Amino acid sequence: MRKPAIPVTSSLPLDIAQVVEPLKQNVELITGARPGSTAISPLATTATLDDVITQVNLILSRINRSG
């Protein structure tokens, strides 16, 4: 099932598009929907604490846009 997405902003009035486009880009980066972004794979049921820490750090870096 596809997740809801923010539609293309080119058909919006310019003043609204200027606000919505950066939000759209951030949501796409966080969710992995932005072209060029990589998917975050689920952890195995046998994941170690180190695996969990690595995964959490990956999510945080994506949210913070530092990686």
C-alpha cells in the first residue's frame, strides 16, 4: 500500500508552493521517497543492541539531515 504523499507543487500558487515545497522535500527525505534516498531496512528479529543503535543513528541522521 502506498503512503499518502504531498502532490507536485508546480500547480500551486507561487507563495504557497514556496512554503510547501521544502516541507515536501523533507518528508520525502525522511520517508525515503525522495529520488536518490536509500531505504532503511527493517531489523532482523535477531538484531543485537549494536544493530539497534546503528539503525537509530541512521534514522536520526536522516531526520537531522546530517547523513
